[in-house]
Amino acid sequence: MQIREFGVERWMDLYENHCELNLAETCVESLTVGELLKIAGKEDALLGEILPMKLTYGAIDGTERLRSNVASLYEKQRVPNVLITHGAISANALVYETLVEPGDHVISVLPTYQQHYSIPESYGAKVDVLRLREENAFLPDLDELKRMVTPTTRIIAINNPNNPTGSLMDRAFLEQIAQIARSCGAYMLCDEVYRGTDQDGNGFTASIADVYEKGISTGSMSKTWSLAGLRMGWIAAPVEIIERVRIHRDYNTISVGMLNDLLASIALENRAAILERNHGILRSNLALLDAWIAKEPLVSWVKPKSGTTALMRVDIDMPSRDFCVVLLEKTGVMFTPGSALDVEGYVRIGYANNRDVLVAGLAKVSEFLRDVAR
């Protein structure tokens, strides 16, 4: 099987451990184990919970405790609708492995996480890209989508909230896409790893799993919950899809780590406190970034409504990768080039990490842009 190099992951691997100020980070500032246990009030109690554990393979599909906690993030999903995976990256890969055959038709939005077009393409599917454009606030053009679907369309892949643009489809918009999918009997896979990061309200938009009878939601503990190191994700979908995915999962996963499963459960059982912390970071940092962009004549954007990242257009006559490399070398600040996301002409910024890092990084970028403009 041939597959394209994973652009954004190669970029991150090359530079994220060698930069001074990481403004490419996509998670809300990660929690330490100590911080998680303090939030949960388990600083002294956790040992009593884990010392009796025999470190076997554990629950193959994920513990009932964790699956129940995940199901509670949805309106209509229950424990049988949830399967635990090694991060959302595994969840997405398993869905494509299960559903896509050579000759199938897959539609994926772009930009998005590269899995959603490169994996089905590697399986021999015909993949058509639905480009998200600034003039539509980086939302899918529904008329264009209607023209793209065919009787052989197997999956329509979307990403909500969107990485890297921060655009957000509300329930009414999702229902319109679901109606298009229903017209050809396609599944809808929605990568929802940023669900819970909306700038308004309780932070949660509707899930495709609750909107559409053939909707498949993937999620993880990484972005919204600040626990990427647990490598915990999930699929929420109709039971018949879960049963089919499980067959494939048995060949490459067996079970997830018991301690990871436990810590994820503890986090979701204390979601209110984590969300209060993380919404504070997200909303204050985005306001800071918005004010910075308003003062930078060379930078423009479509302000995100959700997520932890944004696409910024920088008015410099230089390919995005070259710009990001020079910026990193001269200032220590790391962005992600749009070319790594198949959207040349932009850079991606992650704004939900440590506030001091964001402030210091933006100041250095301002100085760099002033030097370039001279």
C-alpha cells in the first residue's frame, strides 16, 4: 500500500522539540498528572485505586466506566455505541479500514487532518476534495457538495470544529449536510476532536452521531481535555458500525492501557472543572490574538468560532514553508506552514497553549514582520 507522507506530522516531528516558542501546538495547554488529580480531588486517593490493579490487558473495548463517560458527551449515544481507541488518529484509521473498498467514492473537506483524504486514497478510493474558502467563512459550500455526491459515494468526511480554520458548523448546518448524505446513502465521518472548544455557550456544538443515522463521530482526550499524553480516543457510531470496526480493531489494538483508561475516566468525571479552566484559556487567548492581528498590517484571518487553531494569511512574497523556517531560525517561534496542510498561502497558529508563550511569541513575530517590511 502506498500512501503520501503525512505533511503536518512530519513538520511537527522536525521542529516542535527544537523551537523556543511553540505557536504550532494544537492542544489546550496540557495538564500535568498532579493538576488532573488536584482537579479531581484524588491527590491522596489515586494510589488506593491503582495499587490493587493487576496489569492485564484489561477491558478489550475500553472499560464500561470510560465508555459510559464518553457516551455522556452525546445526546443519543449509549455504551454500545462507543469503542475506545488509541487516540482519534486510530479511530479515524479504523473507520476507513472498515468501510472503504477500492473504487468507492469519498468526499473530504480541505483543509482538514490529512488522514481524511490520504487514507481512503491509499485504499483505492476515488477521493474528491471539497475546498473550504475564506469567502464562505471556511464552511462547506452545500451546493457544491450536492453536485459532488454520486450513487457510489461511500463516506463524506468533515471536521467540526475544523482544524486548522476554527470554523464551526451548527446543528442546522449539520442537518443540511446529513440530508445530502442521506440522498445517496453515504456515511458521514466527522472528526470531532475539538468538540467542546466553542467560543460561546457551554462550548459544545451538536455531534454528527446525534444528527444523522449514519453519522460517525471520532473524538479524543487530546485537544479539549488537555490530555494528549494519554493517547485515548473513541468512535461513537451506530452499533452495527461499532461491531464491524471491532473486527478490524482486534488485529491492531487488543486493548488500551489500563492506567490511561482510568485517568481518562477521572478527567471526564470532572469535566466541569476542566472545561472551566480550558474555556478560560481559549477565550482569553483568542481575544489576545484578535487584538494582535488587528494591529498587524501584514496579517489577516477569518476569526475562529471554535477549536484551538487559526489560519492566518501573511502578506509576504514567500512560500509558507520558507516563511516558517526563516521565522523559526531567526526568532525561535514555530508556526505550521499551510503547505503542510495542503493550503499554500497561509500559516496555522495554535493559540490555546501557555499565555506567556503566546504573548512572547507574538511579540517576536511582530518584530520579524517589521524587519521584513523594511
